[in-house]
Amino acid sequence: MGNDYDLCLKSSEGRAKWDSAERFIVIGLIVLSIVLALWLSDTDVARAASGTPWHTQTDSLPGEVLPVWELWRNAFASQTWESVQQSWVTDSTPWLVSPHPTNANAALTAGPLGVYRTVDGGETWTRLPGIVDPVIAMAYNAQNPQIVFAGTELAGTYRSEDGGLYWGSIDTGLPRDRLGNVAGAVALATDPIVSGTLFAATTTAGGLYRSQDEGASWHLANSDLPEEPVLGLDVSASGPVRLYAVTSSSLFLSSNRADQWSLVGASPIETSQELLLEPNTLNSLLLVAESALFRSTNGGVSWVELDIPAEMAPISDALFTRGGNYTYLFVAGAGGSYWQRITPVSPQSPPQSESDTESYVVVTGHTIREPFLAFFNANGGVARFGYPRTDAIDEDGKTVQYFQRSRLEIASDESGERVVQSPLGTILRTGADPSAGSSQSTASSAQTQYAVDQVFINFYASNNGRESLGSPIAPAADEEQVNGATLYTQYFEFARLEHHPGAESPILMGLIGDEYLTQKGWLQ
């Protein structure tokens, strides 16, 4: 058949000899190939390293995220700019969109046509005068969004005090080169807590500058940084202030607003163009390059390259936004605008070296760091808590870390900070609000209402029951599990005990951390 097929390709006489069955098979294969090609060109999904799909449509987007997505997609749509395109501009699509931090219908864009503003969700755009040179960085004041900053690479930095309508240069302290060019910001970050403080990354003149007076004056803040251009910059929006800066070779961290810097590790790519911190996390970063996306869930110690559709490159811009329990990543590329839902449980980070203050768990791909590590080791380790399902994240104003059987959190009171268990047993049993506050072994009526069932009492006593598992919050009863099996269980403040008849160890602690994450949609 193979030789006949080769001859058929070379000779019309051979093709005439095909019988109807062979013709049917070949035609069928051709039709299947065409259908598959059309499906691939039409589909709105491409796989990511985390197993999360990329979308180009609005399916599954919640209401609070949808307006931001529509604005984002519209801003990068070529037809948006056809009416204002000038004959000398070959590509009018902007390379930067900066959404307003509190108004989902407002945003600024920068591109070949200059700086534009929308206040109606991207339906119309107004060109803003005052900046001639290309703007490649923007940032809103965290306390007052009417104040906006814009940076150019070789023509200084600008400030607007009316939402972007009018701009004035803020170059005091920024040096000029021998041609008269002013070192401008290629990346900007405003302090989320200290009003008036902002940071500017430059590719010339020392790399990094800080202003503490809304940009009126600038001062070098590059102590311990190498003498090379700073390409990306971002600051944590909640929790302890963590300022990251990336050069072509390395990632650096400052925990004191750029007074000092420490080397985190190598950058995964030399041509990075944007650095983003994921909202509601302490250690998750995204590094954006022209044709690649890199994610780190351990503060930049190691990186995972995300799979992206081939037609996405070159990438213009990227943005994180929050909606419900999820973080959404928007990316604008040559093929249009894409979005992906990101959760703190994925993707995994590659293995890293162990130390006294952190431990990488290869089974789930997450790291346990201090102060959680000391509590984890002192209170039963894997046997009690299971493997980590996330790194430390910021959730509901608390620093927490999820494990298969628990959620640990940092509690603060007059005596200082300490690690405690979240009452996941109570949350799952009663549907309580996890953000309402928790304390380990607190006095409550639940401690005296119910007794530990005789089936579980020996296990409870031998596993430091009161401190480790908490008090019983309900009587023992048969309960159908998520896998359909019915087990005899009893709920406690911080755990659920299960009786597995016939098993070598018939009493087990339920995977309530996994169950809670599944309910949130973070775990499949």
C-alpha cells in the first residue's frame, strides 16, 4: 500500500487506479485535517504549564473582572485606533495599558500615537497633550489615583495631578547624558503605604531612583545593585512592603524601600520587559519578555516558563486583576488579548536548595518558610498537616499557608505575632467565614457541648488532641465523602477524624485542606 501510495502521488495514472475504499479513506483524512486545522485556528484555548487554559473570550469571567477585561481587550484591538491612526504610523496598537485602580471604566494607554485616556470602558479615547516622547511606564498614586506618573526612557519622567489630562516634567535629580537626554523611568512603582514615595527604574544613570515627594526630586537608591540597567520593578500592594527589581542578569529584593538591596537569584531571561507581583501573594512573581512568560512562586528563587500560544508573541503588556477567589492574568500579544485564571496552588516551582529557614516539598512543588516551618516541624509535620498546597500567601488581610489537612496563619495581638491553625474543621462543618478571625484553643461553648467519640478517643489522646485537633464541634456521625464513600467521622475545630474499617490504621485525619481548596476552585 505504501509503494502504491507513493506512485499515486507521482502519476495521474496511479491515481486512476485507486479503488473506492482507498479514495474514501484519503478523502476522509483530508476532511479531518481541514476540520482540525479550522478548529485549532478558531479555538479560544491554549494549554498553560499549570494546566490552566488560555482564553480569548469572556467565558467564565466573573462580573467584577469582566469590565476590566473588556477594556483591556478593546484597548489592544487594532480597530480601536483606525480612526485616529496617522499615515506615518505603521502600527497604532498601544504597547501599554494602565487601568485605573478603582474605576473599571477608566484607563490610560501609551503607544505610537501618544498617551490616551478612556472613561467609558474603552468605547472612546481622548489624546492627552503634554508628553512628546514615547511613554513606556505608568503608575497611579496608591492613595490618590488622580495623581499619575509616566516615564520615558530618554526624555525624563512626568506627573499629572488630574488623572492624566495635563502633564508636567519631574526631572530634578535625574542626570542628563552628553547629548542632553534625561534619564527617564522604564518602570515605575508607587509605595502602597507611604504617601508620596515612588520608585523609578532606568536603563541609564545608576539604574534605580527613589522620590519621597511625589516625584518633585529624585535620589539614587541603588545600594548593592550592580551597575547595569534596571528593566523591571514592582512593589507588594499588601502585607510587608517588598520591592523587587530585575536587571538583565539578576533579581533583587528590598524590604526597606530601597535603602538596601539583596540578591535573590538569576533572572531566567536577559530581555525581560516587565516584572509583576501577583496580588494577594507574598512571593509570586511574573516576568514578561517579548516571547515568553516566567512565573515564580518562591520570590524569584526559581522560575517556571508558562506555555503560551505561538500567536501570542510578541507580547505587548500584561496585567493581574482579582475576582472572587481567583487572580486573573491578562496578556496582550500579536494575536490579540488573552486571559488565564491563576490560583496559588499551581504551577509548581522547580526544586531548590534546603536551608534552616525554608524547606521545598517536591511532592506538591511548594516551599514551607519561617515562621510556618518551625510550627510545622514542632507540631507533627507531614503526619499532622500533610504536604503544602500553596506557598505563604496574603488572604483576607492575613498571611496564610494551605496544607492538605490544615491552613496555618499568622495571628497578631498585644504579645506579638505567632502561628496558629485556622479552624477549617469548623469552617467546613458550619460554613463559617474564615476571615472572621480564629485563635487556637479558644474558649467556646463547643468545647463543652460535645465529647470525643469512643471510636476516636485513643487517637485523639495520643495525638495531642486539644492543642493539635481542637475541641469537638459536633457528635460523630456517618458522612458521605466527596468520593461517594460513607465514613464514620467527627469534626473538631482544626481537623476531621475518619474511621476506615479494615485499614491498617483505621483512624485517619481527613484532607480538609484539600477539600476546602476544592470548594474554592483552587484544586481540582
